Amino acid sequence: MKIRDIKIAGVIVAGGQSRRFGSDKAFSLYKGKPFFQHSLQAVSSFADEMIIVTSSRLFSRFEALPNVHVVEDVDEFKGCGPLAGIYTAMSAYQAEWYAVLPVDVPLVTSSLVNRLVSKVDERYDAIVPVIGGKLQPLLALYRESVRETIYEQLVNEDYKMGNILKSLSVLYLTEEEVAEKEAFHNINTKQDYDTYIK
């Protein structure tokens, strides 16, 4: 189910330490499956390559997955957050667009990813939803051409995801266009888990 023969890589950012959650939330269960599997399934039918970017601590827990490339952050930017994870994926595997998902949004669906992918347009560098007035740069699409911009921001030790958008041509999607705002519930704490998942 590829879109207009554009090569898309699916990138699951899974390097966080889950401090607020208290355990590795990537492996917490929703409907009998770990969180990360929901992110993988949501994007896999649109992606030519599937990549999980994680830390050395969790690498062995992911590396046995079939048809998934598991990589650690490049040495230069180890521990520098999700922006470093996106840069790592872009550096490791060639694609025209990268569909980025966090590991802690188990309510995400393939229909949501389809809406994002359907907006791919060479006029834009990124496709980013805006939910509840907040940018969602970690559940978004990025063109390969933004890799150097990301690199420059990382070199400048600016690790904020939102800041990268300031220098890009971005198509922002409204809640109405996305139509599944519950998919953006990040499960950061046990309270989040109890509220949105149980």
C-alpha cells in the first residue's frame, strides 16, 4: 500500500528512559500487545523500511524483530533525545520521506498514518498535526532533505523538536483533518495509563 511510489521509512523513536512511567513503557501492554507494536503496525503498511531507534540498554529487546532495522543513536548525538533519533534513522536508511512515531502512543492507528501520508507534497518539508493547540512533531512526516537542518540544530545543542519546524516549510494539519485526536495520547505516567488505556 505504497503512496505514489514514494519511498517511505517508518521510524519508531524508542530511546527514552521512561523515568516518569517507572518501567520501560515500550513493553507495557495494550490489548495484549506491547506499546511499540501498535506504533509499528500503524505505519508498517506504508513503509518500505521499518526502523526502531533505541538505546544500548534496550537494543537486545528489539533486535530479534523480523523485518525491522534496530539502530542506536549515532555516537555524536547519543542521549540527545528524539531529534537525534530521527537524524540517526535518516543517516542509516535512505528514503524520500520518514514517518516518525513515538513508542508511547498505543492508540495510534493505520488510518491516522494514512491521513498523514496522503498529504505528502514536494512543496513541504514536514507534515505535522496540531492537536489541542499543540504541535505534534513526534507523530509526523519529514522529507529526507531536512536531515542537514536537523544536524545543524543538534550541533548547536538545541534538542527541542518544535524548534526544527521554525526553519522548515510545514503543512500543519488540524484536529478536523486528523480526525483521531485520541491517537496522540502519550502514555508518560502510570496515571496516563490508567486514564487512557485501562
